[in-house]
Amino acid sequence: MAPALSTIVRVSAVSGITATAASPSPAAPFPSRARLARRAPASGPAASSSIPSVSPPRVSRGARVASRASGGGTGIPPDGVRGMLARLRGGGGGASSSSSPAAAAAQALDGTRFDDTAPSWETLGRRLETLQRSRGTATAAERDLERDPAASPHALARRFGSDDDAPVRVMFYRDHAGWCPYCEKIWLQLEEKKIPYRVEKINMRCYGDKPASFTSKVPSGMLPVVEIDGELMTESAAIAAALEERFPERTPLLPARGTAAFARIEELNRLERALFSRWMRWLTSSWADGGNRSQFEEAMDVVDAELRKTPGAYFLGEELSLVDITFTPFLERMAASLAYYKGVKIEQSGGRWPGLDAWYRAMALRSDTYAWIKSDYYTHAHDLPPQLGGCEFNGDDEQARPLTNRIAPRHVTFDHVISSDQ
């Protein structure tokens, strides 16, 4: 779940910048990306909404515009946040007009104090180790990551009890941070089936160029990629099918052909893509918010109905299947992103989607696999914008209230504007 922040929010684990708001400051509305590109005036439905002063969305949006204007399109400029704000207020090299979105962003940040008080990774590591020892839990250094029953994002090889000299047939190429949803599908499948594999981590495109050693094999640079017995495969759906076909003895995740459950798979996979499309349309747009929300909720109603058709918590019944693994990465990201950007609670929906509530609970109980792979709300709220090209707050009063209940008012975030992984 998202951390309960007070008046301070960490902006970047790399830069370690935090922001503390000294006093409320009204947030100025900013035009959408499409209207910025056309240089049209800030008008229309998105600009006419009443934005509460406690709402972080408009400040964050302005900060992204400010970052572009100051030449820091890939992050905080070298002279830091203070230098950026000084330029935006007319100190040179920034926005040329006080009425520009960048200047408005700077004005919205008046009264905000920035402090470099975030703990270092080393400090966080020591705190984690102390907590683990107090609970009698093995630390990362003490775990045998190759053979431990539980998954680990740090493991570069997994053997699941196989002999040291037994050949490992699968090489799995995934992203460094575990943020790629398509990599997560394959990772979860490998762990659930307990197929021995090795890992090579490759950065997502939105975090830099991929190494030549990888692009020489995969010119597109797309992730995930696996090599099975030396045969290279791309596209997560094709990889998942190959793993089922070539490792049938390892916990089958598909029902037998010819069964009623097997007949549902294709339809459920199409439903997952429809849900994904409607989520993306709503999350990445500030236009027609009510209509986009309605279409997304309609798809969620269908997903919930499909889950309630079976006696178990999963899509095909009482056992986890490849259909659940296909839905998992995006249902995980939907729960995080829509709570943060739209103020809508999906996980533990309070009875709106009981089938999905049961599914989320069942997935959370997979303590050796999914519990070690899934990320948290706060991380996804900030790892999605670079991948998607941006996420849009809707900022209306009804949905700002649940958002500000999760995240304290008057905080500021600076999202790095980076192109998505294609």
C-alpha cells in the first residue's frame, strides 16, 4: 500500500530530494499535452475544473513543464531545484512570459522548501537488516537465493532444488527494477512452475540505451526475452506458451484441452486486453474523464462477473492458471495508479467488485512467489509515467478527496519526463 506521508514526500531515490510545503498555495491549472503541443489557450473541460489547493496533481504537472522549459527534460537540472525555480521566475534561460505554464508552475511552488533529507540506500539497507533480525528473518546476504523457496528480485539464478551440475535450460532477460509488466508475467510463471533459470538484467528503454550485447541478439530491444535450450524467443505471450509446452512436468498452469475451462482462455485473454486499453485511455488522459471512467468500470464489471463464475478465487477455478498470471501485472498497476491519479479504489473495493476482491486476497497469499515479485502502490505511481509518457490527474473535487486521504496535502513531486519503452 502507499506509505502514509505527512508533509514530506521523497521525490527520487536517486536524487534524494524531498519537498516540504510551508503554507498552502493555490495550484494553477495547466493545459493538457495535446493543447500544449498545439499552443492552444488553456481552456476546455480540463482547464475549467475547480482544483482544490491541497491537490498535488497540478503542481506535479507544472513541474514537468518547468523541467522541460529549463532544459532538464530527463531530470532535475545540474544546478538543482532552486536554480530551476529561479530561472522560471525570470532569472534567465527559463520561460519568457510570466503567463506561461512554466512560470505558473513556479508561482504555484512559492512557499515550498526543499531539503535533501532522504536516507541513503545504505541507511535503508541497515534499517531493513535490523528489522529482519528482530523478526528472525534471514537477510539477503544470508539467503541462498538460488535454492530458497521464495523468489527474490536479487537472484541471478534459480535452481529450485536441482543439482549444481544439472543444466539450466532457460536464460531470462528482464528489466533491472522489476517494473516491466510483461517481464513480471514471465518471472511469475517461472517461479510458479519452478523452472530453473538464469537472469540477465537489461534496462528499459526509458531509462537509457540498451547494451549492444543485447541489441545484437534482439535488434528491437524489447523485453522480456528468453532463451530455451539456446533458442531465443520474444513476446510474452509466445514465451508463456513455450514454457508450458516445453516444461509440462513443472506445475501445469493450463487446463487440459477440450475442457470447459480451456475453452474460456481465449475469451478471457481478449477481456484482459480490453481492460488494459480502457485503463490506459483513462489513466493517460485528462479529457472526458467521466466517460473514460465509465468505460473502465464497465470492463471491470465484466472481469468481476467472470471471476464469480467459478467456485474458487481465480479465473479458472480454485487453482492459479496462466490466465491469472496474464491479468496480474496490470491489475496490480491499475490498483496503484487509479488510487493515486484518479482517487478510485479498486483493490478492497468495498463490495463493488467482490470477485476481484477475492482474487486480490488470493494473490496476496502466494507468499513464496507473487508476494516477493509484486511492487507497492507508491512505486508504481511513479514508475508508470516514464513508461507511458505521463499519467493524468483528473483533479475534480469528488476524486481529490480520496486522493488527499492517502497522500498528505501540499506536497510536491517532480516526475522525470522520459519517453516510454517501445
